[in-house]
Amino acid sequence: MIQSTRRALLGSLAATPFLARAGFAQGAWPNKPIRLIVPFAAGTTTDILGRILAEVLTKEAGQPVVVDNRAGAGGNVGAQAVARSPGDGYTFLLGTNGTHGINASLFADPGFDTIKDFTPVSPFVTTPVVLSVPPSSGVSSVADLIRLAKTKTLTIASAGNGTTGHLSQALLNLRENLRTEHVPYRNGGQGVTDLIAGRVDAMFYHPIALKPHLDAGTLKGLAVTSGKRITMLPDTPTMQEAGVKDFVVEGRWSLYGPAGVPAEVVARLNKATNELLADPAAVANLRSKGVEPLPGSPENLAEMTREEIAKWRPVIAAAGIKPD
């Protein structure tokens, strides 16, 4: 009888972790609002995308998912806030390839460990930048631009140091052995204005910001920096199609939690995000904002993060890129 009691007790104890996890997944989480930290200001592309994702996650969780804008230091302020939060499933980050790739090499100390301090949840969306010139330049292709850059120093604008536009300019220099001059703008819109006026020779910038000018003919798009052509600009070739080998630069937005988020929570939020990206109406809405769906697993996101860090470290070092 003692042995039977002991076996029953041991069996009960062995089942406890499973029961706790099951209870956590079915009812214990969430029992209060969830915070989604957006590491850039209200009204930015990251903020707009964060609010789209928050609405979907609210439906999945049955609790409000509240967007909390924490801008500063290229996204590091918001990322730090998440890295220092408990992994209880109530704080998440809409991270970018800046917070989870570029900044690991751009900043001497971003204030967190990009790998150890976060739980990858789900990839979300991606976008390239577009290499554009004013029609008055007489340049009609990437090859034309490269030939011209070998005869004189061209100025190439971006929305700031360390952005995908800046990295694209640096990568073009490295791939084609050029000496173009980077011109950073704190306001990308001002850079576009100067590009149209011919005060800079070219610019790498987001497709949604450039498309009205491309449609109006006040700018000419030479190439996109994605691995394949994008829906918004189907007639614009990729940099690789335009003859520049090994040239892919894409902005990426993904969902991360602090270290230690329970697997059950990760699975639920990953499923909800991927269901959004499988919905045709939702995809059309995202594409209208200049981004492409990027479905995937937590493991996919972890690998993307590692690859992003490894990809940009030598480019940042070779170009001597520093934060603003």
C-alpha cells in the first residue's frame, strides 16, 4: 500500500509540469493587457505596421495588445526595454533588422545581447529600398550610374547613418569598387526633395515614399534591393538583375519577446501572425504600404537574425559606418 501511494504521488508530481503548461496555454495567459513596444515614433512605418499586428494579436489573445512607442538610438531604446522585461508573455517588441542585425555592429554597446536577451516569435514583413535618380541626370540604368561614378564622385542620399539606404550605398561601393559620397538626412522626405531638385545624384529609399514621384516621372527608379521584384514596382529590376552581384538589402520587421517567453505563448502568437500573412485582404493591405509578407517559424526568425548580424558586420567595418 505504501508503494502504491508512493507511485501515485510520484506520478502526480511528474504530471505537474504538463498540467501547469496546459493550464497556462488554455486559460492562465493572458489575464491582463499585453504591451507591444514599437522602437520608433508614432506615424513611422514601424508604428503603422505595429498597429496592424497589435490588432491581430488582440483577437488571438482576447486581451488588448497596446502599442507603446519607445523611440531612440536607432531602435535600441525600445529593444532595451523589452530585453529587460520579464519573459512572462506580456511584453513584446516589433523588432527590425536594425535592432536585430545592424545595430549589433553599428553600436559599440546597443545595451542588450541581440541573441541571448530575446525570444524569436515570428517574422512579419519585409521591404527593400529603391535606387532612384532625377530624370535630368541622364542615367537610365544601374550600369549607367556605375559608369558615371567611375568618372566622378557621386552623392548618394539616405534617411540617415546605419539605415538600409546607407548600407545599400556602402555595399554598392564595395561591390563595384566605387567612391560615392554618402549624404545622410534625418528626414528622408527632405532627401527626396533634394533628389528631385538635383542637389544629390541618387538616393536609396523606401518604395512607398518614392512611388508617387516615380509614377509622376519626377524620379526614375533604377533598381530595388530585394532578392526578387516587388509587387509595388513590378517593372523595376533587382540590383542583381541590373548586374550587381550578391546585392540584397531588405528592411525586416519581426516579433520578438524577452528571453524566456513560454513556448505555448510563442506558438499562439506565431500562428496568429502567419494566419494574417495568409489572408489575401491583409496581404493586399500590407503591400499597399510597400511591404511584402514574410511568414515563418520562430526557428526561421532566429536564423534570419544570426544571418543579418553576420552579413552586416564586415560591411559596416569596411565602410567605417558610425551611428548619428
